[in-house]
Amino acid sequence: MKKTFLLVFAAATALALAEPPPHIDVSAFSPGSKASRIIDDVVLPVPSEIFAVLDKLGQPNWPGVLRSSKTLGKPPGEQAETALMLGLVIAEGFVAVEAKNTAEVKEIGKNVLKLAKALGVGKEVTERTHAILSHADRSDWAGVRRELDLALLDVRKAMVKLNSEPLSQLVSLGGWLRGTEALTTVVLSSYSKEGAELLHQPLLLDYFEKRLAGMKPKFKDHPAVAKVQKGLGEIRPLMGRGDSTDISEKTVKEIHAIAEDLVKTIGAKAI
């Protein structure tokens, strides 16, 4: 099957631009790249590779998009919610990097470690967390991005080894939801069809829906997960099908409202 390249938030990202170009070439995201991964024959570039493409384009109001993560370091108690929250926090890290907010990046690094420990994979991300804090102290934003990418990969790999693939998927999903909320926020601040085209992610939505449908009841029936699954069903038709990429401003607002509500649901127990 032909590999499909998607410009997406692969588990945890936030990407946007103030004045999007007519087309962003993602053909450079090769299957062999260290900054990409293949999931069900879909090649997904990780956040740092996407940001490398977008760095030269526009200057969104990232500080305005950033949210405080101070309340997100306390594990909710149940693994499904903790996994979703971990994804959300890692995604917030990429927004904090774009906002160049050292204090918030350091807070996020600490929260990533707390949540990872609650999921039994703290050992695997301890070194990454220290590296995140070190790079943040030096305002080395490229270094912080890289360590966030690697922390995400380390968490996923560790969970697979622990036979916790469903939790790994929930981490990815939590990150994607926060990334989508951030993206829609920026697109709506200066709407253009080209910017809205970044939301055309039907294959990724198919992937997430398939994974949620196949989860065991102990995960799938959790109220937060069930709400997320329902929300994805509402977002799916809004993100287009096939090669159709014409997403209206009204549709972007609808996607934003759903993603925002789901992100609030994930973070509710942390407040």
C-alpha cells in the first residue's frame, strides 16, 4: 500500500502559522527518518520535524495560546485519564517552546515525570526530564523540542514493553487533542483556506477511532475515554474525506469547540 504522509500532531503537538503558505511539502518526511514513525502504513512526522518546516513561517501569538500546566502534575488516579493527561502535557510543552516560556517548560518537564511515574514508566523519562530542564535554563528551544519528542517516544516504547499499548494510544490521543485545539486557535486568529488545510487529517482520525474501538472495556468504558471517542466521531466528518481539503472557517470553529471541550474534560480532575 502506498505510504501516506500526513502533516499532523503525532501524539502530542501543537503546530500553526499566522500566514500559511499555499502548500507545505511533507514529502521530506521519509519513512527512514529518525523524526518520523509508521503507524498502520501512515508515516507521521514527529513535532520537531514539523516545526523545522514551519519555523520560517509567520509568528503566531503563542503566549496567548499557551495554558498554565501547574494543575496538571497530579495524576487523576486512573490510568486511562493519566495517559490522556500525559499526552496533553507533552503537547503543551511544544506550545511553551514556541512561546519561549522557560518557567512553563520547566513546569511541564516536572509534570511529565510525575505522570510518567504514575503510569510505571518514570525511569524511562527521568533522563529526558533533566535534559528538558537543562535546555530550558539555557533557552535552547531546539534542544527542548528534541527532548520532548524523545520523551514521547520513550513513553510509547516503555508502555508497549509493559503490554500497555492502549495507554500508549491514549497518550498520543491526548496530545493530538491539545495540539488540534492549539492549531484551530491560531488558524481562527487569521483564517485562510491554506491554514485550515492543516486540519485535513481523515486517515489519522480513522486510526484513532479504530484503536479506541478495539480497546478492552476497562479502558474504552471509562467516562473520559468514552467522551473522547464520541468527540472524535463528531470531529471526523469535519476534517474531510479523501483529497478534499476545503475546510471553512465555520468548520474550524466547530472542530475547535469539540477539541476544547475534550481537553477540559481530560484536565478536569487536576483542578
